[in-house]
Amino acid sequence: MKIRFLTLILCFFLVWEVKAQTAALELENIDVSSLKEIYAFYDYDGVKGYLRLPSYTYPPIFLKNFPSDFTKITDEKERNAIFIKILAPLTFKINREIIEERKKIQEIEKDFVQKQELSEKQSKYIEEKALKYDIFSRLKGYQRNKYLISELLNKVDALPPSFLIAAAAMETNWGMSRIVKEGNSLYKQLVWHTQNGLKPEGEEEDDSYRIAIFPNLESSMRAFALKLNSSISFEHLRNFRRELRYQNSILTGSTFVYTMLWNSPLKNYAGIIEYTIAYYELNIIDKSRLDSKIISKPLPKKLKKFQIDTKKKKEKGLV
């Protein structure tokens, strides 16, 4: 009986370990041929090569950087499809992080409405998020907490995956730009008064800025999402998103960029993004989600060398 019990416990932990290992697949230092092999192994394909119909599910396969020989793909249609397949899972991951933050703020708001005050722990969390999302107020006490929570709920919200993908495509020429290969930069985010970054090509007069360098693609997308959710330049987009939430409407990249067309001086930018979303039917991705069951099988041995050991990352505090 004791042996049977121990066997059951061991089986439980083995199953749990397999699930933990297959919750996501992180890859680095990979080439196009090996990436395509991994995609084929997990049947990561779809309409046009990247639209997952009718399942609307994407595998949590996250690349640290683009394949080393990505720019050598001569077939533009194939290259753009791979570009979308690389970025789509990352958009869901970033949005999941944002929604987790939002849910925490909503829980605090519910408690605040009942008790009319925040605990020390809740107050610390709200203040930290207010700083992160660039919210400032001279108010004190109850009024301050009420204001910060309200502003956070307007700023901390999901972004259309199609918009994040289309913007990256435009800023990097579909992954062909050197800023991707040299700096994992998807959106040409700038840093000022520092030499730490990539010097813009052709810039001879102004030496005060650089293009930010990121440790991975995920960090670049996360920084851009934060900019959209915090910068005053995109306040009109966030207000529009809030109205759609009140109406229980789905926020798509097309409706998101439509607001940019009418309220932003960057009309050419917005127009190109709108065209990209429409041409590649990226709004379909806005209705999709991650599904870890797609990658339930362990990678073949010859492809494991590209897999990042997430357990070691956690031990080093990198995740």
C-alpha cells in the first residue's frame, strides 16, 4: 500500500514537471531551417501560413531573437509569414502580463470601495504602478487613492496584437532592419543623452540620441506596450479603448488605429499600419489566444540545443 502511494505521488510530480516544462517553449540562437522544423513538429501553420483557423490558438513558442539567417530568406511571402509567427505568441504573452496587473488593480479597487482605504501593501502596489505608468498627483489620502486607481484602470489594459505586429513590421521593414539583428529593437525606441545604443544610420548632425538595445524581442515589445499605455501622446487611444470596454466591444487593431488616424499627427504612420493589418488579415489574431497543449510533445533531441532552460533562468532570477 505504501509503495502504491509513493508511486502515485511520483507519477503526480512527473506529470506536473512535464506540464511545467511544456507551458512555454523559449528558443535562442536558432536558424531559419531549424525554426521551420520546430514549427512543423508542432504543426504551427495556418491559412496564409500564420492565421490559425479555425482554432484561433497559437503555441507559446517564444524566440529570444530573430533567426541568425532571417534576412537571407528570399521569398518575401514566406519571410513575412515567419515574422508574424514569431511575434504573435509574444503579443499574447505581453497582454497576459498586462491583464494580470489589471486584475490585481481591480481587486484592490473592489476592496477600496468597501473599506474606503488601502492597506499598506495595497498602497505600495498602487504607488509602484502609478510610477510605472507615469501617473502623477498632488492629492493625498482617500482622494489620491481614488484618482490613482481610476487612472491605472484606464492605462493598464490589453493592446491589439495586430497593432503590435503591424507596427513592428513597419518599423523594422519586416525584420530586415539592422536594429533587429543588432539590438532586438522592434519599434525604434529611442534613448537620449547616452552612448548606450545603436547610432541611427545617416544621422550626422544630432548625436544626442540612440536606438535602444534590448536583451530580447520580448523586452522590446514590452517597452513599446508600456509606452502606448503610459505616454500622454497616446491618451486618445486609451480613452477610445475605455469607451469600447464600457460597450463590451472587442478592441481590434483596425479600430485602434482608426482613432490614431483622426487624432494623431502621425497619419502616414497610422495609414501604413491600417493597410498592413487589413492586407495580412491580422485582426484574426486579435481574436486568438495561446494554448500550451499545442507544444505538449517534447522537442526532438537534435532541436533541444535551441531551447532555453527556463528552470536555470528562474534560479538566476532572470524570469
